Amino acid sequence: MIYHFLYPWHDTFHFLNVFKYITFRTTYAVITSLVLSFLLGPPFIQYLARKNFGERIRSDVPENHRAKGGTPTMGGLLILASFVLPALLWADVASHSVMAAILTAVLFGLIGVYDDATKLHDGRGISGRRKLLLQALACVPILFLVSQDEALRGTLTHVYIPFFKHLKPDLGYLYYIFAALVIIGASNAVNLTDGLDGLAIGPIIISFTAYTFISYVAGHALFSGYLQIPFIKGVGEVTVLCGAVVGASLGFLWFNAYPAQVFMGNTGSVPLGALLGVTSILTKHELLLMLVGGIFVVEALSVIMQVGYFKMTHKRVFLMAPIHHHFEKLGWPETKVTTRFWIISILLALLSLSTLKLR
């Protein structure tokens, strides 16, 4: 909104020309969302505590988690509020890409709120089938809005393969099923990762930082041409939104770092994962998400392997799943698990960015 309000005056006031630059608006989106998170955080956490919106700890988690019972949850609302407003302020709200991302945050945020509210009531939350159904339904308007972006026409249904310049199979209408699986898969993978203080938000910051760079070069004709990646006119505005997510997530980490004052809950993990999936679709780097968000992939696979192997053999692959609990069972302190997962996430993000050149 600031962009639409101030930039038209740049002919009269030349200093307003800075609003044309995505790098400038991204920088201030990060700062705005970070400051907003710092301002909203303390009173919001106090409100959650007064309302007794405390986390219910399951009986099947490591013993050291018992003391976390009652810690305010649904902190994802703080993240959503802290990045949506700055994104609307600094990004071009006429962009289909930006609005598709905002719609994703809203719809999947509502699913997360519903799940957390149900969990506070009965301790279980909504069933897996209902959750998947709601997520699939949410993908319909999101992907419809994405399909209306003229910049993506002709390339939307293509899947670009990392490391290959010209390998981009066209899935046709099957692409929409593929895209929905990317969004739902990313959403649930992040949700499974959110089990230790700061564990999920760290890789979220790293992944969105990587896609901040990817969306910028994908929306820049010169850079995308040099790197031989698909040029998508206007997707550079997603850079601003990614910056806002990074700022809001950094602000949340201030309160979520060990020992956590607040948990994001499904209210945060479900929409952030879905938003990461949508960002990969908008930038046409869907498969690269498996590398950028490798930590989330491993967490999800550990659960799938554990459940599948146990059903077949009544034995376990890991001491406990998701895999971060396995390392806790091995005797690793919670902070060590979190820090090492962050380090791995940084390495994966750097490796993923290198693939933009290695083609």
C-alpha cells in the first residue's frame, strides 16, 4: 500500500524513486515485521497466559518435555500478524503472487487455529483425515489465484528439474495435483518439525531467506537469464513478502528460543509450511524445496518410516519419531539438537542456492 501511495509521486519528489526498488522495500519489510513482532510479542504472550491457552504435553514425548506444560501456545498468530501487515504495506498488492501468498497464510492459518483450539478443548486436535481434507480444499482457491497470474502462463504447469537447463516436463492438469501435494506436504512437514524450542522457526528463517534470493533473481530478467532459470515477471514482489516472513520469524524466535516463552502451535507451523510450498510454486522451484527445506523432509520421512515399519514388523526404526526426539533419547540436550539442525539447514540452503548456477 505504501508502494501504491508514494511511488506515483516520484516524478515530483525524486527521493520517492527508492520505492521502485525491491531490495529497498524488502529491507524495510524485514525491519517493520521485526519491530512489530517485538512490540506485539509481550502483550500477546501475556494475553495467551491470562486466557490459559497453554500447551498440553502428550504422554508419548521425552520426560524433559513435561515441564513445558502450560506454556502459551497459538503463537503463530504473532508471526502471521507481524508479517501480513508489513507485506501489504511494502509489497505491490496488485500482484497475483503476493495475494496468493497472503491467501495461503490466511486459509492455512485458520486451519491451524481450528486445530489448536480443538486441542485445547479435548487434548487431541482435529483428526488427520479432516485436516488433510481442509488443506486440500484450501488449495483450490489458492491455485486458482496462482493460475490467473499472466506471468506464469505458459510455464506454470512445467516442473523445472534442478541441475538441468532444459529439462522441464509439462504435467498439464496433473500439475495442480502436484502443486497441492507440495503445499500440503510442506505444511505438514513443518508441523512435524515443531517439537523443540526454536527448532522449526530456525529452518523457516533459513528457508525463506533462500527463497528471498531465489524470488529476486527469478523476477530479474538479467539475473535469471545469466543463471538460466525461468524468468517470471513480477515474482520479484514475493521477495518483499519473504523478507517480511523472515523478519516476523526472527521476532518470534526472540520469544521462542530456549526456554520458550511461547509456542507457535499449529497456528504457526501449518500456514508457514504451506506458504513455503506456495513460494516454491510461484518461483517455479518446487523440487528445490526438498533441498532447501531438507530438515522438514527428514522429519516427515522419519515419521512415515517409523509408522510404516512398526505396522509391518511391530518394531521401531528410531527410538522415537519425529527424528529430533530420537536424538533426545540418545541423550542430546534439546539445545544441541536444535543448534545442529539449524547448522544442517544452513548447509542445505547454501547447497540449494548453488544449484542455480550448476546447470
